[in-house]
Amino acid sequence: MTFESSGLADRKLRAVDLAAERGERRLFEHLHFSLSPGQLLQVSGRNGSGKTSLLRILSGLSRATEGDVFWGEERIQSIDGGTGSCLGYLGHHNALKEDLTAEENILIAVRLGGGSPDRDSALSMLERLGLAGYEDLPTRFLSQGQKRRVALARLLLQRRPLMILDEPYAALDVQVIDVLRSSIEDHLAQRGMIVITTHQSVDIDGDCHSLHLG
Amino acid sequence: MFRSLFALLRRDLTLALRRPQDALTVVGFFVVVVALFPLGIGPDPEFLRNLAPGVLWVAALLAVMLSLERLFSDDYRDGTLEQMLLVPEPLGLLVLTKTFAHWLITGLPLVLISPLLAVQLNLRADEIVMLMLALLLGTPILSLIGSIGAALTLGLRGGGVLIALLILPLYAPPLILGAGAVDAVMHGASAQAHLSLLGAMMVFALFATPWATAAAVRIMLD
């Protein structure tokens, strides 16, 4: 399955002359890159070099001090329906409601995104990430790593052409890292795009590019 | 579109049901504040009756204000508000839906319990009906205006006090009109002007505030 249905598929993501500031300090400037369908971009750099700021700018959550981000020929700010219609973002927060169960969290997120919730695929995704048996527990009873997995399951089920992952490996154990890697490879094989930051080196089979900040 | 808005409404109501103490504190606060007045100013029924509209309205708007801080702060802290910016629907509508849920959880219970407190303050039946009607039109205004303050104070320390300073002055018009409506009935006059103005204010708030709140949320999350 590819992403043709959204009408936003097979477009390049381009950053043109990006610059960002945090509290008067220049994080980066004159940043150019482009990402085509089927490619992965790994952003690396020291702590505080602006990785998260770059990811937030790419996802349209923050505005760049200078420069623009384009999705195809369109600026991401002017995409019909907002940037959320073409990308999924997983930041430092897992964005889970502690009083809801893992399954409820995922189904609500899918419904909010305008998709029709499919209980079976939610359950099989949770099982794939090693959470079988935990789907009926309120997420406040889950460990940090398990919460991260629920958040990943939600992101993978949203099926957006571009996935933006900020430190997805934090708190995950080795088995889940393997599952995540194969999910990423699947996504790339289906002509999806991925932007990722991580301190670990995780070798992924596919068209990988890297960008060093700072 | 309605499917995602309905999902959000259902989520907020489910969360409120799983944590009923949040809604109950607001109602409890309203009841206790109103119950304290007779103790402070004496049991003269006629005097209490004259004060009742003002007392009930001030208590209601303080109770609503008390609950405002939680309107966005929980979602802000766990990151779901950030994800809401990425939902492919206009943020104004999502914010409006959240505000509606907030009203269902806090404003509506206040309207429903107000007759009980009105009896305690010696209001007559027709005055009680008017009080409920005015609160029914007025409490949504309180939630809508309050949502701007709640969004502007996201992530700030001591946000609760700041909301009070920002929002209470804006609560003056609904307070004057709402209490005035009950006063008018009490003195045998028509309350139609008060109600019409309250209704107009609610419609205006319904269209204007969600966009202001959405802009504030975007700025605070940047």
C-alpha cells in the first residue's frame, strides 16, 4: 500500500535557507536540503544544536526565523488541512492520556486524524510492538518504554507519507528497536519519507542521508 | 470533520468521567461559597433575597474561573495539545469543541444545581426560572472568554492567578446582565432586554473567541 489516496504523496520535502533562533542564540542558518519519497534523513548533532527545533519547524509546529519549508511546491503553512494531513510527528512527549487505555489512546488519535478506527489493526500493531496483554490498562500503569511503544504504534497507524521522529529509540529495548527498524524500512519501501534524530547509530536498509548540525 | 470533533468531545467527557473529582470540586466550590453568605450577613430573608442574584452570579463565575486552568494545561503537559495542532481540522473548531466539553462538565452542573441554592436564598419560583435561563445563556460566555485566558497562560508559573487577573474584568458584562435579569423579574419588570443582550454576547463569543484562543495556543506552543 502506498500513500496515493491522500493526494499529497510523492512530493519532495524541501528546506530552503532555514535559520532558527532560541532565546537570541542562532542554532543554525543557511540550511538547505531536500528529501524525496523513499528517503530517510538522519539529523545528528550535539545536545542543544537545534535538532528538535529543526524537527518542529519541519512539522509546522514552530516557525523558522528565516527561510521556508516546502512540501512539493507548497509552503507547509499553506497546505490544505494543515501539516498534519501529510506528516506524523513524535516528539519528546508521548502525547498519551494517562487515564485512557493504550487502545483508547490509539483509536481516538486515529479518529481525530479523520481516519476510521480499525480495532483489529490497532491491536495487532500493539502486539507487534510487544504490548499484547497491556491494551486494556490505563497508560499510567505502563513503564516509560511501554508508553513510548504505544506512542510509536499510534504514529505507525496514522500512515502519513512523512514521519518525523525525535529520539524514537529513547527508553526502548533491543527487540522493539528491531521492530521499529523494520517498520521504518517498510515505510521507506512504500515510498514514504522519514526524518529522524537519534544518538544511537541504527543501520537502516534504504536510501539514507545524514545532516549534521552545529 | 464532525467525526474528529465528536471524537475529541467524547475523549474529554470520558476523561472527566474517569476523574469526576475535577468537576465535583467546581460544583462544591459554588455550593460552599453561596452557603457562606447567609452565615456572614445574617438570616434576614428579605435581605438575602435582594442579594441573591449577585451572590449566585459572582459565585458561579468564580467557580468557572477555578476550573479554567485545567482546560488546556493537562493536554499541554502530556503533549496531546501539540498533536492537536497536527490534526487536519481548523484549530479553532477543535478549541471550540474542547470549550464546549468544558461547559458541559462545569457550566451545566452549575445551572442545574442553582435552583437549590436559590431556594436557600429565598428566591421565588419565577425568579428561579429566570436565574436558570440567565445562567444557561451566561455560563457558555464564561467558558468561551475563559478559554482565551487559559490559552494565554499555558506553561506559565502561577497561571491560575494570572487567568483571574486577565479574565475577571471581561466577566463584568455577563455578570451585570445576568444578575440584572433576575433583578428585573424581582421588581416586576421585563428581563427581555437583559436576555437578548446575553444571547447576543454568547453568539458573538461563539464566533470570535475560538479563533483568538487558537492563535494563543499556537503562540504558546511555538
